[in-house]
Amino acid sequence: MGGVEKKKYERGAATNYITRNRARKKLQLSLPDFRRLCILKGIYPHEPKHKKKVNKGSTAPRTFYLLKDIKFLLHEPIVNKFREYKVFVRKLRKAYGKSEWSTVDRLKDNKPTYKLDHIVKERYPTFVDALRDLDDALSMCFLFSTFPRTGKCHVQTIQLCRRLTVEFLNYVIASRSLRKVFLSIKGIYYQAEVLGQPVTWITPYAFAHDHPTDVDYRVMATFTEFYTTLLGFVNFRLYQSLNLLYPPKIDGQADAELKPAEGKEYAMDSESYLEKLSALSSNLAQVVAPTHEEEVELDEFPVEGETAAQMDARKKEQEALEKHKKLFEGLRFFLNREVPREPLAFVIRCFGGQVSWDKSLCIGATYDVSDPSITHQIVDRPQVQQQVVGRYYLQPQWVFDSVNAKLCLPVADYFPGVLLPPHLSPFVTEQEGDYIPPEKLKLLAMQRGEEPDEESEEEEEEEEEDNNDKEEEEEDESEKEEEMKLKKLEEQKTQSTKALPVTVTAGKVRLEDKQRLEQEQQSEEKRLAIMMMKKREKYLYKKIMFGKKRKVREANKLAAKRKAHDAAVKEEKKKGKKARRA
């Protein structure tokens, strides 16, 4: 029977993919333009399951895209803009070559531009989708905002990133949505809860940049171009939700408090507005002035299928969150010039505290160091020369640790010159069987309302150990003498006694341990159940048990390390005490 001849690689997986070169030719774009278009539209290469089939029998390394994605790009209006820009560059180059300066000016005035608004709306149909994808956008914009003004990227991009990030920080302060902070080697990690969505981003430290040579800044700039558009949309919607003006303006009352001469000395007129906003020390102006009304308690109705216990738990969680938001309320902080101003000012303001600094350090200082109402002064020096009575002098880590612990920690561990406790990550959640460091256990006890007096107990233990060392040495000598006497008595008895006569002793009633028997029965049932498992189920069970055992081994290893470290620290302390006594 005759039929149509089936050709290889003309249906199935081979027709679903297209190589990068073929895709470029289809779109009539150069490689940089194609890469840029894919980044803006959110289209990425795919690894086919059967690469050899898709590659038509070849094993050569190739980059593949889905054919439907490339067809989707064919109707993108930005592609025409890329072509128009190429024509513009060619005409401009020709005009420069012919020294036709009037043509050059005319071409520059009519330079082709494009907007990414439609792409943002296309990629994020709802506002919640945009918030879920905000992590990378914020991290990239914060990175670009710290770049020096060199030829690596456009100055306008750096300024735009700085403005958008400052606007977002002001929103987080106004909504008090910051939840976690962690100081790492890479930078400072923040997590905020924006309209119920957790948003995590990283901010680099304010150090001088040394641009690495192995980084493609054009690719990063393309991502930033899209992210700045996205962040602009998000900031606008967030400010609207809080009844705040956008672009943001400093509240009239707060603006009047700033000295008029201060801005002129510090920055130009064009920059002073952004500098005042980036100081993070003032409130933002609202669209409609708030009216002070009496707070009315709303009736709460249980959610469908929610029990009374779950409702109480939710209510307690909400109360704890409200308490956390007002952590630094009523406290006034002053930052010394050696501490990082922006992260500390941001964190303190997010939790209701008031903050200021020396007016020569930065614009936006609201009170001087001599203000008697200051409760905490943040310093990073071994000693403070002039101290004011009734004011705590603390190291910067106290602020971050207090935020993560959700309570104001005891200040004794953070005095200037004191060895700081470890800075624990709030992003780590310990599960059952994991190793939990003693500092975390102490913190958990404080959160429960307990007051662990570990320091006093440790000091008492050390004193007891010192006293017991001498007693133990004396006891050891007396025990050795007694052992020698007992050995002599036993030798004498064995020599004097002969073969003992066989005697019958009365039996004793043996009580059965019910708990032990129950455990034995359970273990036997478990062993039989494992025997009855199918091969695949048994393999899966073994993998699970292996993972659990490995977890226990790692936890034990860490506990042993900690024990050895604590023992070494105690030994050093003892040596130091002995040296002081001598």
C-alpha cells in the first residue's frame, strides 16, 4: 500500500524549537538587538528534552528558543524602533562626516525613542504579579544607584535608579512594612511586606566601585531599562494606596523645620529636593489632609471554616505585628559620623523612631547632638570621650538585632568596645532536628517572655569550678589511698577463703517494664512493615531515612564544634584570670 513518505525531523519536538541564528534572521535583527528584545519581553532560551532530535541529528552546541515565542516577537512594535534607530545612527554618522551641522541638530531633535509601558502591562496583567517579581528589579536598581558616574553606564540611568529607590524607601517608611534586616558580606538584605506580598532585596554597601572587566554592562543596562519602568509604575500605585502625592513631596511642616541655608550649602537647587528626600528623616505630603476621627473597633467575623482557636491565633499574630511596627516609637536616635547613615535612618524610621545626625554630614538633620531628649546615640568607636547622663551609647548592630528579635534587646551586650554577639540571620527557620545555636535559644526564650540569666549562672559556675578544682585534687588523693586499702583486704580474703559451698537462694519477682515492651512491639511492627514494602517504596523510604540521618549527623557535628569552641574560650578566660592573679 502506498502512502506519503515520512521525512525525518519534520514533526514533533524538532518543529517546536528554533535556533538563535534562524530566529535572528527571521526577525532581521543583529545579535545585540535580538538579545535586548528578548530581555525586555522576558523570553529566554530553552533546553530541549531530546536535543539531538531537535538539532536534526547533530551534536553541535546550539542555543534554542521556542518557535511560538519567536512568532510572538514578530508583532512587537519595538522591533521597528530598533530599525529606525539604526537608520538614525547611519544618517548621523554621514552628517558628521560631511560636517553638515544643521542636519546633525535636526537629526538629534528627531531621535527615535520608545516606551516600555505596554510591555510592563503585558508581562504583569495584575498589580500583585508585579509585586511578586519586584525582588530582582529592586536589587538591580539599588546596585545601579551606587555606581560612579563613569563611562560604563549613562548618568541619566544612575540618577533615575537613585530617584526610584529613594521613593520606594520612603514608601516603606510611610507604610511601616519592613520586617527583616540582615547584614551580610555581599550587602544588606531587607524584607518588606508590601500589600501582603513579601519583597526581598539587597542593597550594596557604600564603598568605592572597582568595575570588574568580566561583566557585560550592556546586558545589565537592558535589564535596568525595563526594571526602572516597572518600578515607576509600582511606586505610583503604592503611593496612591497610602494617599500620598506622587512624585513625593516633603510635608510642609517638616520642610519648614529644615533650615533654609542648609540646602544651599549642601547641594545645588536642582539636587537639593532629591537630597532632602533621600535623607529619610521627614514625613511625606498627602493628597488629602487626614481628619482626626475617633478610632472605631470593627466587628470581627470568623472566616468560613475557621475555628475559634485559629481566629484567636490570627488575632494574636496581628497584635504582635502592630507591636513590632511600633518598636522604636518614642525613642530619639542620634547617629555619629562614623556609622552608615542611610541604612540606620531607614530602619529606625520604619519602626516609628526619630533620627538625626550632624548637620555637616548630610542634609535633613532635625536636631543636634546636644538635644536632651535623645535616648540612644549610635557610635562605632571603642570609647566615647564626652558622655551625656541618661543616654545609651550603642553599636549599630543593636538596631538591626532588635528589629529581627521583634523587641528592644538588652543594651549591655552592645556598649562601645564590647565584643558583639553573633548577628543571626532572620531568614533561617530552624526545623525539628536542626542545630540551634545557644544565642538563638536565648533569643527565643526572651520572645516568650522568659528572662534567662545565663551570664550570672556562667560566672557562678566558673567560681564553683575554681573552688572545686582544689577540692577534687584532695579527694582524688584520698580515694587512691582508700582503693589501695580495699585491694589489700580483698587479697587477704581470697587467700583465707576456700571453695564456697553451693547454696540455694530465694527467687525475686521480676517486674516487666510495660513501656519497654511497647517500644519493642512498635519497632517489630515497623520492621515488618518495611519488609512488606514494594521495591520502589523501600528505595524512597531509605532515601528519606538517609536524609534524616545526615541532618542529625550535621547537627551533632555543629554541636560538637560549638562545645569545643566554648571549652577553648573558658580555658582562655581561666588563663587570663590566673595571669591577673599572678
